[in-house]
Amino acid sequence: MQCERCKNTDPKYFAYDHGIYYCRKCIAFGRLDVGEKPKVLQVSHVVYKKGYHLDFEMTALQKAAAEKTLTYLKQGKSVFVYAATGAGKTEMTLESISYYLSQGKKVGFAISRRQVVLEICQRLKKVFPSLSVIAVTQGYTDIVDGDLIVCTTHQLYRYPYTFDLLIMDEVDAFPYANNDLLQEIAQQACIGQFLYLSATPDAFSLEQIQAGKMEMVTLFKRPHGHPLILPVVHKGSIWIQIFWIFYYCNKWKNKQVLLFMPTKREVQLFYRFFACFYSCAYIHSASQDKDEIMAKFHQKAFRILLCTTLLERGITVPSVQVIVYRADHPVFTCASLIQIYGRVGRSFKDPEGEGVCLCQSVNPSIQDCLKQLRQMNQSV
Ligand SMILES: [Zn+2]
């Protein structure tokens, strides 16, 4: 027995109901009986030849990377775009999206996190003003077809055998990474080529590239031309680390600071303590009013934001400085540290900045993070 959706063959995941077996592994996406194929959604196919429109000029390197990506896709190959944080990954895809749409083909853009789906949908609406660009995610599921579909990786279960080009952003992020159910669903949704985007490729993707199953295009230079920042590492006990937090928060007195902590408990505890000295707030996955806290931070209503890895990706705050407390804690993987320090120096006005890495010992994740940042800076 095999499930036609998630490819599960493990008998313990099949349930028996009135003479029929059905798969329990992917039941969250609707019941599918053994032998039954997932229902194909009838989607529209627009032929769109107007190209895309940007308010700014892409750099020569961005253009070259975008063209190279499209060349591989035209050859029927999937592509992995390995781009530094802030290098403009989304722009890399526009040339390819335009080409597929001009051929009357279906394009999907899938991302792990809901917040980023909404953000990218807004951006693509501006870039393709005469297309219906729709977001499909929790709270936005009334309309599931448009000329261009932006969705969470979870929502891909609605689109079996649908996309000629499926763009997958943040494949190394939770919940997509290491989730074979979501990965099977993505495989099933795509009948053409994949375009993966990441600042931190995982071992599996690298193997696929090595084996020639997919092509890689790199873009390590940020549009403003400045290198990625390398964090300063300070080793010491927790008390010494706290001393450094005070030292840097005072040193950067006119700048906003993101202060990453490994756990929600520490975020709350330190918030009470730091609130006696600085204007600050905290945010983690259980915070009720996340949008409001972020809006206030963007408006500079307070200076220091204590957070967990919740904020490691997707957010862009101009001129922000970053501190990671207990960076040797296992929640801070190499990929998440690269993302975290990638928050610094993203704006044209303030392309430089500082990052601080506090730890008791420099573990392999920290070592790898520093090594990869150096490599990216050297290879541009
Ligand atoms: Zn299944």
C-alpha cells in the first residue's frame, strides 16, 4: 500500500474504514483513500507578455544571476539560488516568472512562514500590476486561484500536479526543513522546474547539486556593494556576557538593537531587568500582539527589542545592530546565525553595522557561521 499524496508505505499510518484503507500520515490535508489520487484543482492559465516593473535598477550582478537562472530553467533543470542575506533573492526570480507566464505556464511561490507570504505577495503585486497575484495562507483561503499564487508550503497540498515553475523560498527554515510530508507535497505540486532560494543551503541540496541533479547560481554581493558583517565574538560566563550587552547597548546609544536570546523564558526575564535601564520590548512565538510590537519597533517607539529566533528571518530594520546572547545554545544553528547577522547593514543609507556574538565557547555552529560569512565575502 502506498499513499498517492505523501508516498507513505508504513502500514502503521493506514487506517481501515468500511472496507477501505486511508492514509493517516497526511490526514491533516484531507482524507485520501489508498489507490485514490489527490484531486487536481482546475487552475487558470494566463498568457502574460508584459514583463515586470521595478522602481529601481537591478545591479549588473543581479541581472547576470537572474539570466543564468532562467537559462538553466529553460534547459529543464531545477535551480538553487544561493544568495547572501539582503542580496535580493526575490528580484532574482522576476525574469523567470515573466518568462513562464509569457508561455501560458503556471507559477507558484511557496514560503515557510505566513508573514513572509503576505509580504512577498504585496511586493509581487507592485511588480506585476496587471496580474492577479494572490496570497494563500491561514486566513486567506477563500480564493485559491490567481495568475500568480503565493502560498505557505503547507498550502501546496491544494495544488497537486499544478505548477510548471515552483519557487521555494527559505527551504532551510522551519517547518519545511526536515519535514518529509511537506517535501512530498511540494514534489507533487510541481510538474516542471523548481527554483529554490536560500542564504544557507542544507546538506541535502548541496548533494543534489554535486550529483548534477540541480544547478546552482550564487549571488553574494548585496546591491549596495558592502560586505556582510562579521560578528565580534566575546567568550565568557553569563555574567560577562551580560556585561557585554550593557557595554554595546550604551555604545550604540542612537541605534536600534535586536537582542537574541535562546529561550522565551530568558527573553521575559531579561526584559524585566533591561526595562529598568533602556526603552525596550520583547517578542517571541507566544506573544499576542506581534504585528503591533513590530510596527512600534519600525516606528522607533523603543530602542531595544529582545527576541528569540522568531525574528531570525524576513525582517528588515534599517540601521539595526545585533547581539546574540548564549550563541552557543543549540537553538542557534549555523543557518540561523547567518540569518541573524544578515539583519545588519541591509539599507543603502546605512550599509554597515555591528554584530556581537556572546558565548561560553565557540562551538561548531559559530565556527561554521564565521567561515561561511568569510567565504561569501571573499567570493564576490
Ligand atoms: Zn498520505
